[in-house]
Amino acid sequence: MITRAASEMILKNLSVFPAANIIGPRQVGKTTLAKWLQTRLSKPSFYLDLQNIQDLDKLAAPGLFLREHAEKCVIIDEVQRLPGLFAQLRSLIDERREPARFVLLGSASPSIIKGVSESLAGRVFTELMPFSPRKYGNRAWRKHLGRGGFPDALMPDDDLAAEWFESFTRTFVERDLRELGYNLTSVLFSRLLRMAAHLNGQLLNMSTLANSLTSAPTLSRYLDLLEGGFLVHRLMPWFSNAGKRLVKSPKLYIRDSGLLHHLLRIRDYDTLLGHPGLGASWEGYVIEQIIRVTQRKWEYYFYRTQHGAEADLVLVRPDGKIYCIEVKFSSAPVLGKGFIRPKKIFNRIILLPSYPKANRTRRKAACG
């Protein structure tokens, strides 16, 4: 198994807390990680997959079954298929509060699982996303940028990779969301996903997009589902007035670069270099990697003014310190207005692809 950055943190949590919650998109490696955890736990464990009918039937009376295994760590995969289970697990944990009682794996954010918000209040979640470029070595970022980080998408054959992505998106729309109780129009949802790819890195104009697809309330609900399924990310604008951040238009990004390129019909790295979406693709790719490295412990925004000053990413540390990051796919980058006008507010950094000329520029461009 390729070691995941979250592995040791999950083990640390299980040494203290009664439950570990691991969420992330389908086929990202959650099951493999859970079975690895079984070999590292200090107590007996067993694994239940709720996509397996026999395992699902075992939890027809969950309280009775799980009390029989109170001495073990119970790993429950695809737990979102049984949303009523969360309240029962909370009760069992309160009865016997000890470390490593449950490991819960889910392919949907709690925000889109109906009726579980109260049951999950106060729970700590570990988000497991597709592999980062570090898993493939220092020179593998081009391959990772082109195909993304889903393990099964990194096959050498472009046609097979395209088939995998098509199956992945179809399964998410036609099965995963319907299992959560959402009756969706699959054709409309698929069109929205493709339009989101063409809007990658742009301001999200809800009214314009709704006029092309459906009503604004339906569009908002579908975007929530895409975000809850870990497929898209909405980056809010930064304002010193925190209230404004909640009402202004966000930027929209497809989170996995491989999925983005599949939706844009970009089959290889050479095609990407000549595509008009190259800059936005690189921007979203870098932002996603930064969010993963900081483990969502910071706040993330973009910055833009009416006078043309902008920065691709504004990072706010837990202690309140702010960093402004510009992302450019260029061997001769130039700092924009966003790095000059707000100089009293931000610490400034510029991120570039690793071309030889850019390496010299990078050292000069990093500011503190």
C-alpha cells in the first residue's frame, strides 16, 4: 500500500477517540487504508461493507449486533448507505467510551447525508482525497497534473483512463446520490458537471448558469451535491469585512485535475499545453494541493478588486496571519496588481511550474 499522509494521524486519533471518520470520493483508497489500519490496531477488529447485502443485513438491528462486538474495533465502509446508523453509534459510544470502537468510511460529506447533522455534531472528520504528486516522485507532477490522483485513473492507456472517468461520474450521478435519497435528472446533472469544467477558475454567476440549465434553487442544490461529493470546490472572495465573504460570488474549481481534463476532452499533457484552459487548470491544481498540505486547518479565499488587483489564493492562518499567493504557468512570470496594492495586508508568494528559467525567478519572487 502507498503510505497516505493521513494514516498516522488517524491512528493517533484512534488511540484517544472512540471513533474515526474518514470521508472522501469513491475509489480514492479508503477501503485499502481501513484494511491497513486493521494491521496496526492494538485490539481485534472486523470489517463491514454496506454495499454487501449480507453485511447490510447484519445491521438490521444494529444495537444488538454491535453490542456483541463491543470489545472490537468495527470498521463500517460506505456508512452513508445507512444514515439511521449514526444516532445508534452515538448511543453505543456514550454507553462505553473507549478508544478505537468504530472506524467509519463514507463517500459523501455529512452535509449532504439527510438527517445526520445532529448525530454527527462534534465529530472529527479526516478527508481522504486522491493521491498527491509526492506519491510519484519529484518529477511526476506533469503526469499527476494531466491524470489527477485517482489510483485507477493512472493506467498507461488513455482510452481506458477515459472509460474509467466516464464510469466514475456516471456511478456518482446514477447510483451514489440516489442511494442518499436524491431523485435527480441524470442528464441535467451531467451537463452541469461539464459546464462546471468549462467554468473552472471563473467567478460563479448563478443566474447566468441557471438560465442555461434549470432554476436557480435546483442549480444551487446540485452544486451543493457536487461539493458534498468532493468533485468541486467553491472558493469564496476575501474581504476585511467577514460578512461580505458570504454573499459575494465564489470561484468554482473541479477538485481533481484528471477529472477536469476528462470533462474538457483533454487526453494528454501536450494537448493541455495548447488548451485555453491551461492557466485555470494549473491554478486549480496548485490551490487543491495547498489545501491538502494545510489539511483544511487554514481559511482559503481569493482576492479581487474593481480596479483589477487580484490574487489567486489568500491563506489565513489560525493565528490570523495572511498570505497572498499568485499562481502562473509561465517561465517568465510577472507580479500583478494584487501583489502591489495590498502590500500592507499580505505576505506574498508566487508559485510556478518547475521549468529551468522559472526556478531562478521563483527564488526572487518569494516575499515575506
